[in-house]
Amino acid sequence: MSAKIYIIRHGQTEMNSRKVLQGRTDLPLNTDGIVQVAKTAELLNDMGICFDCVFSSPLIRAVRTAELLSPGAEIKTDDRLIEMDYGPYEGMDLYSPAPKVIRFFSDFTNNPAPEGMEPLDHVVARAGEFIESLRSMNGNILISTHAIAMKGILEYLTPESHGSYWSKHIGNCAVFMTEFDGKRFSIPCEVFNPANDIPEQRRRNHKEEE
């Protein structure tokens, strides 16, 4: 068994652009989000990457991202890839967050999620359960998900990070990749973030690894 698993955060939505805690609110991509995904698709195509299997969170912003990245592919949705449940804090203005949320955001590792929010260890557990389900698969696999769910995957794959991914900024359409060699998953690497230009050398390096 051998697989390369590409994990992407969905493109921008209106709530993303307004810096509002979105969670499981089911909004579509906005115009900028569609452009972001189109640019990501072009870059992946330039790297010679196409997908043999596509998975997505059931939320429409993630599904649409997957559809645009792999036109015509069957999109398999899985609830384990859904975004963190923010409970009563859903829709909160991130420019003026509640004190309990400020405390949580200041130290994700040592401060538990406020009451009503999904605990981070639950996010990691479901993300890990999904990742483990891919062990029997081959080829290039796409996972379209959300910022915190994506961090849950990265934390599961990199336990030695000790929670460092929780505070890492993962922008819309950022892509990470992990390889499965039949025995274990590799430490994830950042493929690119479309907010930044990708050096031509990185494209060449990726092609040389194929």
C-alpha cells in the first residue's frame, strides 16, 4: 500500500472574510473563495497532482472546494471531517471575542475549550479515526476540510508537536501532505499556501519526488 494524502482547508466564505467564528454554519464559498480554489487547482495541476479518491466534510464550503479541485470526481463526505462545534460561540465576532474564548485561544494546549464547545481531544480522535480508515488505500487522496479539523489531523499525525498546530495560522486553501508507505504515515509537510507565491524551486522539487 502506498498513498499521498493531501489535506486542504476550504476556500473563503463570507463569514471568513468578516472574521466571524463560523464552525458548522453551512455557508457557500464567496467570490474570493472560488478564485482561491481555482488558483489552488491550477497550482496542483502544474505540480502534476490529480486525485484518485476525494473525501470531504459534509459542509457545502468543503464539498464545493473538493468539486472544484477534482472536477467530475465522486465526493465522499464523512462527518469526521466536519469543523469543530463551537456551540454557543458560533457566529462570534473574532475582533471582540468572549473572555472565555480569549483565554482558550491564548493557550490551546493548557486551557480547555469553554463549556459548550467541542473539546480539542475529541477533534483529534475523530480526525485520527478517519485517517486510520485510509490505510488500505492507494494513490493520491484529497481531503477537503476546515481549519480546526485540519489541525486535528495534523496533531494526530504529529503527536510530538505537543499541540503546536493549534496556534498555527492555516489560511483558506492551505494544503498539507502526508505519505503512507504501507506501515506508517509520514510527518505532514506544508505543500503551499495560495496566499503566498510558490517558488518555482518548490514546484520542481515536488515533481522530482514523484
